[in-house]
Amino acid sequence: MQREEMEKVNIRFHDNGTVSYQHKKILQFVPELSVNKNQKITVPNIPLLTLAMHSNTLGFFVQKTISVLLNMGDFKPFVTITADELVFGYDDKLVSLAHQFYPKKKRPMSKMGLLINRNGTLDEVHNIYTGMTGMEQFGLMDKVNGINHLPYWKSAPCNSLEASEGSFFPPRDLTKSDMIYLYDKDICRTLPFQYRGPSPKHGIKADLFTPPDNIFETVEVNPDNKCYCSGNEFCPPKGLQNISPCQFDAPVYLSFPHFYKADPSLMRPFVGLNPTQEKHESYFKIQPKLGVPIEAKIRLQLNLKVDQAPYVTPVKNFPSMIYPIMWLEEGIDDLTPTIRRWIYLGTTFAEIACPLMTYSFIFIGSCILIGMFVNGYKSLMFTKRTIEIGMKQLRRRSALFIQHPENFITRNEVYTLLEVPDDESQKG
């Protein structure tokens, strides 16, 4: 098992309310969850089978020439490699030739590996909306590598880029939408997810989203899938979708693991496939107020479409079938304690604390106003009573003066200066 660590680098904010960045992905081997990475396994020779399938469109003599060259190179329909080589690459003669002579835009890596272009390399340049111009577009893609649509498909809805890359989604509390969309460059398309109901985790509110039942339906049932098999291209049965345009034209088809929710005929040639919802269904749990995923699992299977090539000797006995190669699980198991705490404080705690604080402030403010009113009323009544008492006393004294004037006595007093004797009189 590989643990994928992603880092956003080359971050640039733009005036139109978007931000651009690249993903740098590092895959780390997790030994306690895996078999020995050096364990030998036998898998289909994908480059050889791809060449053989494409040879069916060529003339008889060209096919025989290819057959002779492949016999001289001792190519076999199966190769034995290590698990690590299957994921991160091994030397292959056909891939080396394609790397040298293919057009630049379709040129594969120099080695054959299912995830060779995901380890330590810089991803596409993503341009997403920050929400500054409206939270209805928060986290949605604006452009990828400067293009506002998917170049792999000719028409809508297949070439639509109106999706998130998985880090943020428009908050459902705002949009009220029951559908979200995820973009992944490795599968050439956006994946729809449908709202299924509330699914809280760690005391945090969350909405559960899973793929709709018709996501990989046939074009007869879901006409929107017609643009994935335009022209004379093979339209697969239920449960499959062609992703060869972003797999260097190799006949790679996408499905859910173990052909979950696929046509039962796809499982018949194989032993050990056991599709179950708990192990093989993809889902998102998203906080509806913030639009942040708190848990997610994207589970997808890569399959190789093999067409029998009767004139190419090394693979002439290989039957036509959809051959499962590997299935992947990406996602978020759990948030770090710090992120979980901030989400909890910003949602669950805030929903409880804010009303309590509001009512508390209203109650305290009301008490203060009542206290001020009571004190003001008391002061007013005290002043009024004092004035009334003063007025009553004044009226009583006025009445006393009017009714009993004899009570007032007038005193006439005369003051005279004393004579001071002189010194001579004192001596005599």
C-alpha cells in the first residue's frame, strides 16, 4: 500500500477571484499495510496487448510484420515483475520505443508503470475560485493548464470542468444543491456525487455523497455518457468507461473495484471477485457550512480492454475481455486534531455558543437597562418628594405669618459710643 502526500506549490492569487497552484505528490510505501514491495507478481503485458489491439485496425501484411518483430524480441503476453515496479515503473522495450518516436503531446514516460507520473512530479496547473466573487463557486475549477474545458472529449457534458479538485466544495447550506462534482486528471473526467443524507462525524455535522447509480450506465439508459464513446468507438457495458485519451491511448477502462455495480458478465471470467458496498463504494462526507471534506474515499479500478489479435503470434490465443489490472483507494481517513478542532469550533460549537452568547448579552443588557431605570426612577421620586416637602413647609410658614402677625416682635435698640478718658484726667 502507498500513502500519498500532496502539497500545493507555486501558489498565486489573481485579481479575478481565483488562485492557481500545482500539486506535488509523493507516494510512500507503507509496509505494515502491504505485501513485500519486492514480491514477484505476474501481470498482463500492457504495452504488448495495447499494440496488438491497435494492430487490428491495420492491414494483414502490417500485422504479420509486427508479429515477426515481436517474435524476434521474444515478447510474451504476461510479464513477471515486482509490485513496486508495477506501480513505479520497469524497463520495457515497446515503451522505450514509443517514448522516442511518439508525438510529444502523446509521448509516454520512458518506463512502464501505472502510477509512474504521480510520484514526485509536478501536477497540472489548477486555477480555482476562492469564493471572493461568491461562495456558490467556492473551490470549483476555473481552468486547468489555461483551458476552461477538458480536452479529451468533444462535447458537453463530458468535457465540462465545472467541478472541484477535492479540497473544497461550495457549501451546501448555501447552494442547496444535491449534486457535487470531482475532477481527477488520471481518469479524464469529472465524477458526480449525489447527496444521500446527514452523516455526522466526531460531533461535526456532515453530508454524505456517493456516486449516482447511473454514473457508468450504458448510453441507452444514460444518454449523457454518449460523449465518452463518440464516433465508432466501442461503447462499453454497464460499469465501464473508456479513459484511454489520458492514458497515452492505451485501452484502459475505468470501473468501481471488483466491478461493483457493473454488468455481471464482466466478472464471469475471473475467480475471487466479490464486490461489496462497504469496501468498494466511493463517498464524501462534507461539512455543509464550510464545504470542507472531513472524510472521503475514492475507489476506482483500472482495467485493460483486450481484443484478440489472430495474426499477432505472441497474443493470438489471448481472448477478448476486460482484464482488471489494479484498483486504487484515495481519500481522507481522518483529520488532524488541529483541523478537526477548528472545524468543530467554527461549526458545531459556534452554532451553540453564538445563540447563547447573543441571549446572554440581551439578558445582561436588559438587566443593566432595568437597573438604570430603577435607579433613575428612585432619584426622580426622591427629588420630587423633597420638593413637595419643601413646598409644604413653605406654605405652613406663610400661613403662620399671615394668621398670627403678633408672634413677630419688633425690637428698637439704640447704640451709643463710649467716651474714652484722656491721660490727664486719669492722672488727677
